[in-house]
Amino acid sequence: MILSPESLSELSAEQMREMLGRLMGDLRHKQAIIDKLTHENAVLKRLKFAAQSERFSPEQRSLLEESLDADLQAVAEELEALAPPTPEGQVKQQPKRRPLPAHLPRREIHHDPESTTCACGCQMKRIGEDVSEKLDYVPGTFTVERHIRGKWACAQCETIVQAPVEPHVIDKGIPTAGLVAHVMVAKYADHQPLYRLEPIFGRAGFPVPRSTLAQWVGTCGVRLQPLVDALKAVVLRHGVLHADETPVQMLKPGNGKTHRAYLWAYAAGAFEDLKAVVYDFCESRAGVHAREFLGDWQGTLVCDDYSGYKEGFKSGRIIEAGCLAHARRKFFDLHVSNKSQIAEFALEQFGKVYEIERQVKHLPAEARKSIRQQQTKLALDALREWMLLQRQKVPGNSATAKALDYSLNRWAALTRFVDDGQLPVDNNWVENRMRPIAQGRANWLFAGSLRAGQRAAAIMSLIQSARMNGHDPYAYLKDVLTRLPTHKASQIEDLLPHRWKPAGGTGA
């Protein structure tokens, strides 16, 4: 807040000291962030330009360079946002770029003032124009958008009017929102590394260097982060959440080795009114990551038996709901391995429960709860009595005993859905959201850095949530990236996948 000299003179000494302390605190906090980002930037540059090629295969080297270029650009964007404004009269130098090839088709887009009548009443005359070119891409074909901004002048009072420059998600860059959206979808939905996109674009007539593509990815990761933060906040408003995690190899560039990181997924309950998933990339599987993501959230968490979630249940704020599919899977594996009759009978009983669920899944929560208590409870009570009886007959260290113990030890959590019609029977809703990750791992080999993994998690949150709501991820991202530069921060939720409608349309 900037105060006028008159306002400052009216403040007491105590108010001045308080304001000074607050401003110094803000300055120290901002400087700490700048120092952290500057250090990270230096480390990334050292990794990028150090001679480490002997430690990597060509594919690994390409993926590492993509991550470093994207990370460097993301850090640069964050530093620029924190930097003080450019002094008046001083023009910030922009890097020169090569002109777009003359052979590419051009589409002219004219931008002229709404009125060319001067304030003095005279009709203005066109005296020139400014032209900027943006590179657009439709799969297989590059085109160039020529943005022509005519200059209009009044001969009487020498006033010059020109339409303002439209803001773009990559300011002063060559790509249109459509091209950037294509790169993001190719990388994070179709799992195409950037070093594969480079020759694909070359065949279309303009070989965009992978370093440039990586810079676009880094910039977009920063620009889209507010949407992901808003999506997380919306997900955490719901009282039922699913959680699951899967391993992803992450590169340690300093020694050329990888270690096991984890991608966590959190989704609103299968019966909630929100279709959304938020991914969280973390360096390990430690339970602290789940606790940090959930914060002070209160509700019922549907999850497997992983111990990392247990600490959150001790507080009483989070109620555990087990996954019946995990319990069933223990017996399925047992039956596949040795055709166990005990496993076969258990599978038949689980089948009865799932048959009831198929009949009630489209009913309102209260009706679902009523039928579960009338039918499902009887089937589960009988199954538990049978399990207790069988447990007394089998050796304690046998595979059958382990399958029985998994269900018996978690019975309260596994059957919690019977008394709550809003709870699903299992965790399959979020496990299905992990399938694209499993597909992607075969292509990326590893995450190039912690920042790269976090960026992938953020963008995949938007892409997969768009798919869950029936949207084409490309159409969604293209429209969002077009509107984002001028969209009000207070209305950011309007751009989230579950609320999104194309500009001028009724939804995808």
C-alpha cells in the first residue's frame, strides 16, 4: 500500500513503527524467496552446463535437459514476478528471435480501435500499423497468425490511437495458446517427451528446439499453478476423499542415479458432486506428505492399509474407510495361486456385496444406506463369522491366514460404508485415476527433478480432471490459456474443469 505524504503526516509514531516493522517483515520474506530461487537457479545452470554426458544414455540426457530447461524457465518466471518494477523510461531488453518461415501459411487478424472518431470530432486517418506474428499448430500443420494493429491519427489535434496489445500466456513469445496447449497435452496426456516432439514439429515445417519447448512448459507450469491451487481447495471442501499413491523414479542429477519418489492422488468421493483429482508429487512415501496435503481437513478418507495414513486417523478429525477391493484381492491372489476352496468361498461372498452395490450405485445416498443395512450388512456379518471360524483352522503363518487377518483386523474400516450412503465400497475411483500415470512411466523413464515432478502433477491434475468431466483436454487448455492472462483472480474457479464453459459456448 502506498500512502501520500499527507496521510503519512497524520500517523502517530507508534503507527509508523508498526508499519515499518510490517514492511521490513514483508521485505525480508520476499528477499528470502528471491535468495532461494536464485540459489536454485544457479544449481540448475550448473547441472545443465556441467559435463555429465558420460553418466547418461542419450534418452536419459534428453529427458534431463528438458527438465532443467523447464525448471530454469519456471524459476525465471517466479523471480520476475518478485522483481521490482522496471523504472519509468527504462525499456527492458527482450531477446531477439528468429523470424517465422515465410513458407508457412498466414492468417491475418486485424485489431483496430472501436471508434476512429477523435475526441475533437474529426475522423482519424490510418497512418500505419504494427504487426506481430504468433506460431499456431493444428496436428500436422503449422500456420502463422499475423496480428495487425492499425495506427489511426487525427490531423486536427495530432492524436494517435491504436488497439492495445492482447496479453498472451507467454508474453512476447511466438506460440499461440493453441500451440502451447498442444505441447502440454502431448507431454502430459499423451506422454510424448519433448525430444520426440522436436522432429514431429520439424516434419510439419518448423523444428521448434526442445529447449524452447521446455521453456514454454516451464512458463505454463507457473501460469497454471493458481488453477491447481484452487482445484485443491475445492477438493478439500468435500467430506469424503479418496487417496492413493504410486511410485515414480526421480533423477538425482548430481550422481546420475534415480531413486523412488511417489505421486499421490486425491479425489472427491465417488458419490460426491465433484469430479476432480489432484496429484501431489513427493520425494518419498512418508506419511507426512499426506498430512501436509490434507492440512486441517476433516472428513472420511477412503484408502488402503498403508501406515502413512494412520497418523491422521489418531487425531479424530479424519475417519478411515477401508477398500473392500483390497480385501477381496487377497483372496483372489490366493485362489489364483493354489485354487484354495476357502478363497473361492470368500470370493463368492464378496461377489454378493458387489452385486448389491451395482444395484444401488445410482440411488440417492439415503436409499443406498437403507438397502445396504437391510442386505449388505447381513452378507458381511455372515462373512465375518465364517472368517473367524476359518482363522481358527489354518496355520498362523500361512497365506490363507494373512488373507483372513487383513480383513478381520480392518473390519470396522472395511464395513464403514454400510452405515453411510455417501461412502463408496472401495477405493477403485481414485485407483482408476492412476492408470494414466502407469502408462506415462513407460515413456518418461523418470521425473527429471522434484520441480519437474511437481509441475507434471499440477498439469496432469487439470488434464485428468478435464477428462473426468467429459472435456477434450486440448480444447480445455487452449481456452484456459487464452483467457487466463486477463481473467480475474477472484473468479479463478470459473476456469476449473468442473465449472468450465468455452468462451461463448455452453460447455464441452
